[in-house]
Amino acid sequence: MKDDKENTRQREKRMEIKCENIEKTEKPKQEKKELMTKIIIRRLPPSITKEELEVQLQPLPEVDYLEFFSNDSSMYPHVFARAYINFKIQEDIVLFRDRFDGYVFVDNGGQEYPAIVEFAPFQKIAKRRSKKKDVKNILWLVAIAHHLDPLARTYH
């Protein structure tokens, strides 16, 4: 027993120190609660086009983003089209959902497709693509064409 007492460590004493005049140097993290304004319409008919969808959705509240994806035949049998819409006013989402969640879209063959409206899992909006042609790439392609076709040099 005496050996056990010799081999054991002594208990540490805990002390509590109170500091009243210490300033916090850390800033509290500001929580950004982004409003969910982007929705997805799933299970649209595979044959529907963006123009046909826009006609079906009229009158459409004010939106700043509408992206349409046609069906992907490699995903058979799940060959539905889908659309992403970002609303400018969050209250319009409820009205839109009430109107189009379960709305039955009919394709040219008479097949019915009840749509599903829900918040998009990824709320960010894709960047707008620049419509400017990349001059460097065009010049590079022209240079390759001249290199591959020696007769092209004689005409230019």
C-alpha cells in the first residue's frame, strides 16, 4: 500500500483568476443569414423548351435569374428538364410555390408531368458569361491553321 502512495501523483490545485478590466480583442463573428431566394422547378417535361416554360409561367414575378436545363438522356429513366429561378422579392416565392408546386405540365404527346418546386440546394447565382470573343484564342487558331495548311499562307 505504501508503494501505491509513493507512485501516485499529487492532486493539482485549481485556482480561478478573475480579470475584470481585460478588453476583448476578438471581434464577434458576424453571421450572414442570406435570404433563400433561389428555387428549382423539378420534373418538367423532357420535351419542353425555355420559351415554352416562360409562357407557361406567365405572369412571372420579378426575377433576376432564370436558367433552364433540358433533359439529359444519359440519366434515363430520369429524363426530366429543370429550371432555376432567383426572385428579387422573397415573398413572391410563396405565391409561386403555391401556384406551381404540383402543377401538371403536359407535353406534346399528352403525357402529364407534375412539377416539384423547392428551394435550390445551392443558393448562389452563376456568373454571367462574357459574350466577347477571346481574340487571343482566335489568333492562335488562325496561326495553327496556317501552320497546318501551307496553301493558306499564299492566299493571305
